[in-house]
Amino acid sequence: MNRRSIMGFAAAAVGILTLGWPGASHALDARFQDNNGDLVADTPTDPSQQVDPSTIIFAYTPVEDPAVYAKVWDGFLRHMEKVTGKKVQFFPVQSNAAQIEAMRAGRLHVAGFNTGSNPLAVNCAGFVSFAMMANKAGEFGYNMEIITYPGSGIEKVEDIKGKKMAFTSQTSNSGFKAPSAILKADYGMEPGKDFEPVFSGKHDNSILGVANKDYPAAAIANSVWHRMLARGVVQEGQIVSIYKSQTFPTTGFGYVYNLKPELQEKIKEAFFTFNWEGSALKEEFARSGEEQFIPITYQEYWDVIRKIDAANGVSYACK
């Protein structure tokens, strides 16, 4: 997806804001400074407050089985070791909240935070996004889809009324926040009032739950669905899509704000010099069209997500 596509959806999100729902707070936690106004925490100017770990801890967003992704990311992490001169360790996380807390507590240095949890990571944990996966043309993004299974009795979104619908977690953009805003704005439907919401924890759990007829409907990121189809985890005929959103930015990669500037630059270098050809990373993510890292900023690329959060009355206040 290009910048024009993002701004087009941002305009649609502004339309949602006119409904008068409470806005999200964009303020960084009191621990952080943002003197240049780019919405992310500044690196401390005092060298004594900067961190230079002997082992860099890396975590990928908990969308699917962590064991699978430890193998997928291994070659990339070995490349980061060569570039930074430090040991790099994969840290499997079970939830978005656990990932954010690990960075906030200083136990996580480099990470990929999913679309919806990115603002919380930025505001509460000092996360600084600088990269995103894209295809060879530099296009990126994914869609939220609402899925069901054949014979569920659900043929259109309105048929979800009175039934159960699976979300992933409340911090997920495609797994909760975007579908909640869309269902309320476009269909007048609210969780707990018009249908029963349940939370599966992860996109693959929601997809498998629909495929196995545990959930009559679910809101998911279609990039995860495409990868599961490519691996044969689910089959084409098991799932039917009844709604597809506009395109959203995908997982944002970055580091914690207080790393030494020299290490920050080496980490960026590792991302942008990684050779995808023949890698496990390409084998996995090419299934959803991603074959390179491109530079991004949180301020620009997450504008539409902040608007969706405002429409949902989401607060970025740290608990």
C-alpha cells in the first residue's frame, strides 16, 4: 500500500470521528520526552541513561506459534549479530500485553509490534518504529476480514446479530479495534449488545476456531490467513469472507528509545542490509507478499490507526 492509500483511509476514519465518540490520548508516558514532535520518545542525551546490552533481545508480535517463528527469524537474527557485534536472542511472547511490558521493563530491546499494539508500545514502552515489511515494489499492508464457515447461517455482516463473534485481543487493530469501529459506524452493531464477543488471543486461534466451527464468525488479519493457507494449516473451503476492509499498515519494527545511538544505527543497518533471497524469512512472509524491509515513521504511517483508536475511545495511558 502506498502513502496515498493510507491517507485515503485516514480521511474515511475522520468521518468516523464525527460521530462524537471520545478521543484517544496520544501523550507519551511521563518517563519520556518528545522535543522534536515526532510522537516517539527521544533518546536520552545523558550517556549514563543510555543502554548498551551485551545481548540484544528480539521479539516478534505474537500472531502465531512462537516456535514456528523462532525458526523463521533465526537467519535474520544471525545477520543482526554480525552487524551489531552482539549476541541476539529470540524472545517468544504469548500476548501483546506481555510484549509491551517486557520492553517497558527493559527486558526487550528490538521488536515487531503488530498494528494495533504499536501506539501502546510507543506511548508506554518507548518503542521507536523505523521499518515495515513490504513487497518488492515497496507496497505494504493487510486487510481486516470478517470470516465465517459454510453453513454457519451467516451470509452477510448483519447476520452476526444475536450470535457469537471472535476477536483476538483488545489491543489488536484488525482483531478488535477496526472491526468494532466499522461494525458500529456502518452497521449499528456493538459487542455485548448486538452479538456476543469472545477473545481468542491470536489471529491463528480465531481462524482455526472458525475453520473448526467453534466460532460462527471472527475478525482477522488476512495476511495471517494467507500464510496459514499456504502452509496447509487451513483449507480454502473451510472459511468464507463476508467483509474486507481497506488496507492498514502491518507490523512495525523498531527498538527501545534508550539504546545507545550507535547501536540504534547498527540495528537499522541490520534490517536494511538483510538479504531475503533464500531465507526462511522470505519463505514465510512471501506467502503474504512481503519480501523486504522499508523505512517508515510512526508519526506518518500510524496516523490512520490513531484515528481508529480515537473513534473507539481508546486511551494510551499506561497501566
